[in-house]
Amino acid sequence: MLQRVPDDLRAILALAVALSEATGARLWLVGGVVRDLLLARPLSRDLDLTVEGAVAPLAEALAAATGGRVVATHAPFETATVAVPGAAGQAPTVVDLARARVERYPRPAALPEVTPAPIEADLARRDFSINALALELCRADGELRAGRLLDRFGGQADLAAGQLRLLHPTSLRDDPTRLLRGIRLAARLGLTPEPDSRRQIATALAAGYLALLTPERVLAELCLALEEPRPDAALRVADAWGVTPQIIPGLTGNVPLVARCDRFAHGPDASAGLAAGPLVWAGLLLYDLDATALSAFAARYPLPNESAALLRQIAALRALAPELIGLPNSALDRRLSPFSVAASSVLHYAEPSARAATALYLQALRPARAPLDGNDLRALGVAPGPAMGRLLNELRAATLDGTVTTRAEAAAFVCSQLR
């Protein structure tokens, strides 16, 4: 299995094993990485390692040996995250280290109380069978080797059968975020809950366990869903399970939503000035919500400023789309300049009739600059103030419409406005 791991990641694992031996710890590759190796899926640059032994000294040693740094620690859970620099032009590798442990939940949806435990007990506390997989990491003759593959709960069989299986009858009561993680797994891997898990999902929704979570914890899961290859697939699963109304009232998958998501999934083009990534996905998914639902969403969750701004612009975007066809360049620039690049990109994929206009704006008009700037206008005798701002705007409009193309023409234009 380890032969499927890219060379640079395998080198990090080999170093981590050597360092763990020096501290007397045992190291296991766990969860999604093992699952993706079994499925021969491409690996992300995140490595989840479970440590039978102390985490803090291993994290510090790994950071020092790789030139990385410890970017997060959580002493009560004995977890640490190490960012290992990548090669030139390559993203860092994130190594998450967690001590093997058992958990006790004092009340529904509360953070657990943890106690160190062997790897077998650690796997038993996990959410789904397909995540309760562990591959022992060893060294032989100085080389990285795979040891035992632990699969106590039939995770490999469930993968083969295409089903999602919760490990415990109180799993969703203890931690309702498992319901949201299950949606991502089901969407990404095409899994269906087996009958008992389906009943547990229905019971958890009826009991309102999701409402016990803090908005921050739900938002963190929503952000992870937006990083999936097709977040709209996660919405489709959430709709089928009956989860969507409890976390985003008013949202549901429909034909227009799927169509605009398809356009975005098949055509993001950064070279054309179009934005990509989770923020655009969020705008496309929420595009049909009315102003009341958008306001309720923004009030419910502690959104980053950029996300909150996009939500405030969605209703205006919908109203703007029919007005963009056939506008002169300067008028198109005036209509779209109040919107962020992400908002204009959402409009591009949401409204086919506006695609030519938004592409022209983002690729050519938005980055365009007039031949003269404020310093040039001061040299022509224009004092700083509102009049200069007005002249700069008029000069930009004339440049976009092609009536001004050179510095000489721009100077003549400015002088004509001063007469």
C-alpha cells in the first residue's frame, strides 16, 4: 500500500517513524488516508497519524527535522499539527498527529473527555467503519515499511459494498457533526447508509441533535463541504437525508442549481479573471435564496467578511443580470465594479445570458487602466479633490469605450473638461 504514496509524502512518513522510535512511540496511518490507499484514490497533502505515545515531543522533532513548524496544538486531546514545507511551487504537507485515545461524552454534542488508550480502542471510538482503519508504520533496514492493517469493523467490506456504517448506536447523539461528515463521505465516494445507520440518522434528525451544535462547529463542516470536488453532490445527499432544512432553511437542490454548478465545475478559468474555489461554490449554491433566507443564514453563522459581503450582493446580482446585455464598456464597468470578483464570477456561472458581459468585464475591463493617473492630472493643473475623482472616472470611461487610447489623447481629454 505504501508504494502508492508519493515519494515526498513517503519521505515524511519515514522520518516520522524514525523520530517516533527515538521517543518510544508507535505510529499508525489512520482514517481517510488508509481508505484512499485501499481505493487507489489520489491522496491529499494531509496526513493523519495516530501515536501510541506522547505527541508533543514528536511534533516538535518532526517540525525541526523538516524545517516546518507546529501550527496548532490541543493539549487536552494531545493533538498537534505540523506544516512541512513543500518543494518549490508545491503546497505544504499538513501532518496531523493525535494520541491514541478513548472518549467519553458528558452530554450530547459536547466535546469529549479523553484518556490515552491502545490503537484498537482508538479505532473503536471512531465514527464510521470506513474511517476505523489503521496501517502500522515501521522501519526495516532503514526503509519505511507497512506493518499490520487493522480493520476491526469491516471497513473494507463496507467500501466494497458501497455502504456507510456508523460504529455505535449513540454515535450521532454524542457528536452530531458526524452526520455532516457522513454526508461528505457519501457524496464523495457514492455511499449509501446501511439500514441501521439510516435509522440512526432519522432518529438524530427527529431529536434535533444538530441544533445542539454551536454555529461555529456547523460552519466548519459547511466549509469542508465547500472544499469537496462537487459541493452540490453533498447538498443532494443532505436533501435526501433530510438534513438541509435543519442547517440552511430554504435551500434545496433543483435543476437550475445543478446546471450552474455543472458550468462552474467544467469551466473555471482563472486566466479569464474568474474566481474559483469555495466562495464561488457558496454563491452558486445559495444563489436562489430570497433576501430573508440569506439574511437568516448570515445571522446564524459567524461568516468571514468576504463571505458575508457576497451574501449581501446575491439579490442585487440576480436583478442585475438582464441589464448587462448590449451595454457599452464604460456602462458595463460601472454596473459591475461595485461587486467583488467572486460575486461577478458567481453571476458568470449562474446566468448564461450574462456570461459574455461578465467575461469581458473580468478579463479586459476590470484590469484596464487609463493612460493617465492622479499624478498626471496634478501635473496638468488639476487639484486633488472631488473634481479630480470625477475626471479620473470620466477618463476611465473614455478609455474603456475606446475614445481615448494614448497619453496625448488622455491629456487633451482632460484639458477639454477643464475649459
